[in-house]
Amino acid sequence: MADGPLQGELIDAFRAFATPLVSDNLGRVPGAVGLRPFHKLGGIMAGRALTVRTRPGDNQFIHRALDLVQPGDVLVVDGGGYEGRALVGEIMTSVAAARGAAGIVLDGAIRDAGAIGRSPFPCFARSAIHLGPYKDGPGAINVAVTVGGMVVSPGDIVLGDEDGVVAFPVAGAAALLAAVRAQEEREAEIMLSIKENRYRGAYAQGPAGSH
């Protein structure tokens, strides 16, 4: 799922901003609930969605998707939220990393949590369990999926950090980036006013006013 240089630059620009800033400027609507990072934290995951839908507890189509991974892809896997069997582990995350994927977002369970926790390769999931997956299918690739209640379409920009995962279409992303930058500047001024004991009352301007 290749992208042009301008889209790549746009995705890279979002790496400078935490997911709450982005979420605030998306009306605080999209966001994957119940998923958490299992990897060694550091930096922000940013890439474009390579979407996968699986039968709960079955990872055949994740294996198929790994053969399609392009550098910068985030594998976004709709596992139905099923936590009774792990869909990926150390081997599959290592394959994804070696092929240039930007991360994995999984609405389901992983295993090999210790190894994944020592790795910087981004991996977001619901839980960890030792039980392995089925490999029979069915499934689908490059279709709209739902992870943690958030709808993700193929090619969407996907961001993830300590606070969670958010995704949004490329269309409108440039305007979103400008709004995020403006909010960061406002919040920097707020923090400075607190440090200098100038802060007076709630922040009334912009979407960041109530956190």
C-alpha cells in the first residue's frame, strides 16, 4: 500500500504529537478503547493502515497480510476482541518489523509478552495469553475493520503511543496537522504561565479546554 512522498512526509510529521492532541482535534470521537501497548515504549507509532479481519482466534489472514506488508504499514487486525487465543507472538511481530511495518494494532490477544515487551516494535492489543491460534480462516484483507470500537479503513493514518491508538483518513489530515500544531502552541503557553504563576482559570480557547 505505497504512498507518495508528500503523504509520507505528512505521516512523519504526526510523529511529533501525542495522541491526545490529535484526538482533541478529531472531536474526541475516534479512538480504540481497551487496547494497550505491549512493546518497549519510546516514540510514537505512525503509519498507514493495512487492515485485516480474522475469525476470532484464527490468524491465517494475518500471515497472508504479512506477505503484503510494505514499509510504513501498520497492521490493523480486527480479531473481534476475542482474548481466548493469541493471534500474534514474537515470530510474527519480528517478521512484521523485518519487513518494515510501523507496528501492529490488534483487537485481540498476543503471546510472548515478555519478548514483545523488550522490543521497540510497536504492538497494541487487548491482552496476553499463552494459548496459540487456529490457522483455518476465514478472513479478509484491505477491508474496513473495527478495533476497540474504532472503524479503520485501508490506508488510514494510524497513530499510537502510551495513551492509545487513533486513526483517521488521509483526506483532511493536512488541516488536522495544522490544528494540532496550533493546539500544541496554546498548551505550551499554558504550561509556561503555570511555571511563571500567571495561570488564571480554565483554558477557554480551543478543544483542549477541559482536560
